[in-house]
Amino acid sequence: MRHRWHTVFAVLLGVLATLTDAGSSARAAADDREKPVVKQGAEDAGGQAADPTTTLETGPTQQTAQEEVRSEAEEPTLKRDEEAEEFVVDEPLKWDFYGSIRLRYRTTDAGSILGDAGSRAGLDAEWHIAPEAWIYGRLEAGFNVLDELDQLLSPGGSAGEGQQGDSVFPRLYTVGVETPVVVASYGKTWSTYYKIANFTDRFDSAGSSAVGTFNAGTDGGATGTGRADQVLQTRVFVDYLPETSRVKPFNLNIQLQRDQPIPGVDGAYYSNTIGLSAVLESRADFTLGIAYNLALIDGLDDPAVQAAGISGDAEAFLLGARWFDEQRYIGFAVARLLNHEATDEGIYFSGWGSELYARQRLIKGFWLVAGYNWLVPDKDQIQAGEYELLYGVAGLRYSIDDFNRLAYAEWRVDSTTTQDGGELGNIFTIGVRWDF
């Protein structure tokens, strides 16, 4: 089995060598970029609200890179943060219907299937109640019409999109308010944990399986690390550095949940859940983030909880970093997970996970992508059996309109071992994404 991982490792080394060789020329080009200028109303590359007063801009090259990173991300961009430089209210109340058709054709050891890859449609509304304040709402549905059989052929291959048995399911629904210094919302929304996990959740057909984002075969809603359910969330911006600094305002995110069901354990619930994350960004191209999620369990002596392998509260600690420019993107994340993730048979364990995502522009709209996901239980977690998640991804992407409209081909070389010692086969995928 491990010889397949050697192939993946060789592919990744080749891609990273390409990135490294190109890095020196990129650094030289960076020296020739125009000096920063002050601009109002800008937004950062990860969908986070930027400094509400001033943001340093590094020229059209970096602007293009930021637009590509935003369009690639799963987390929705807050459109009100993209207003013109002056806060002029032409239409106090706005709404927008949007959607994304995402289809893929997969070839696996078990057969081939045409399936969904996260298709969705939704309504986004905002009410400009003051020059620098908004009330907003979002309602989004996911579609799983073609994906039922695909889930059976490729467990964990849809990055938290699968809602088995539901052809249409609620994906996001939230209401909130935003001011220059604070954002508060309630509903089902991307978690504080995902502010960091999204650094590597950027493959088109796989990925985001190893750092606990979509834990225990769910979308991470109940535990609060993916699309969190019934969550009260706030975000605060702390601008403690001078405007001339090359670091943006410090971004602190907090969320609270209560009485959410423990995935896969009938009749058991988390009593209280808290999520924390912090994001520190340079004005140009580097982001560092840290996240922590704690889901408390009162009934640890419940036989059902013990039978599921749970020996304590669910904890997830995540550290991530990313660097990008117009030619490349590299994101890396490492996580410590305690009673948070589960095997393919639903048995919980404690362990370590890491993810890498990288892409390199080849020519014009063509990109080479590569990375890996690796999740391994601690050695003393005997209840996990032989389980270990390990796969590499290499692919080619053609971008038509940033990454809002694209076609791709990805090869997932899989060395995963199931709890009972079985192996998963490799997967080749071709697909399209078309946002509207």
C-alpha cells in the first residue's frame, strides 16, 4: 500500500520544486512593484473585513492575486465590504440571488459516476442602516441530487457537502449586523475554526479531510468547526498598529453553541461549545492564523458515548499559514484533535492531522495544483484499529473567470487504511464549476 504514497510524495516534491524555483523571480518582481498607496473600503483576500478606514494596496498585480484567492474560497465574500471608496447609500436595501453549478465525473476502483460537487443556490440581502453599518442575511441551499451514489464510491470525498438521503438541504442561513469594529451574527454559518481551515480547503474534488473541519462524516455543524449550526458569532477588529504598518487590523473571532447532538452517537449532546480564532495578515501576501474549538460533554459515563470511543471533551486546535501572489498560492495547516474525529466506522479517537494545498500558474488561465491530507490516530488509540487517512492530490485547473468559472482534472492517490485494515482506491476526477 505505501508504494502509492511514494508516488504522491514524488509529485509533491516536483510541484514544490517548481514553486521554489519560481520564488526567486517573484521576489525580484516584487521589488519592482509600485509603492503602496492608501485606499478606502478594501477587503482582504480571505473574505475577512479589512480596515474600515484605510488599507495599503500593493498595486494591480497583488489586487489580481487577492481577487483570485477570494473567488477560490468556499466562505462567501461579504459584498457590502466591496462598496465604493466613499460610503454613499444609493440603494439602502439590496438583495441578490446567486448560485453555483458544480459537477464532476469520477472514476474509482468501485466504478464511475457523475455527481454533484457542492452545487448550491441562495439569496443574499443587506440593509445599509447607517453610513458604516449594515444588517445582512443569507439563505443558501445545497443540492445533492446526483451525489448519493458518489458518496458510496468515495467516502469523505466531498468535503462536508454530503447530506446522505437529502437531495436538497440547508447549507447556510444567517442574519447579522456589521459595523467598522465588530460583526455579530446568528444561524448556520462558516465557523471561527474555518477562518483558518479555509487556507487549505481549496481543492476542487477532495481535501479538507484531515484537520477536523468536517468531522465524523458531517459538515462540522454540530461540533462547530465547519458550517456551524445555531451559532452565535462575533468578530472584532483590533487596530493597535499605525496605518503605515504592513500588518492589517488584528482579527479576533468568537462563537458559542449549545445543546448540539454528538455526531453518530444517538441521544448524546454537547452541553456548550466555544470557538475562538485569530487572524493576522500582512498588507500584501501572508496570513497567519490560530483556532481552538471546545465542545463540552456532560455525559461521559453514558454507555453510548463510551462505546463510540469518546473519553473526554471534543477539542480541536489548529495552526495555519498561507502565502500567495499572482503566480502561486501555498497554504498549510496542522491540527491537534482530541475526541473530535472518527474512523470510517464512526469510532472517535485523538490524533494529529495536517493539510497542504499549493497551486502554480503555468500559462494564462492554466494552473497546476498539488497537496496532501494526512490524519493519524495516536498510538494508544487502539479503538481506532488500523485507521489512517492519507492521500495526495495532483491536478490541472483552467480558470475562465478568476476561479468563479473553471474546469479541472484531479488525481487523488490514496493510501488510506480503514479501521478494519481495508484500502481505498485511487480516484480520477474531471469537473466544472460555474458561478452565477
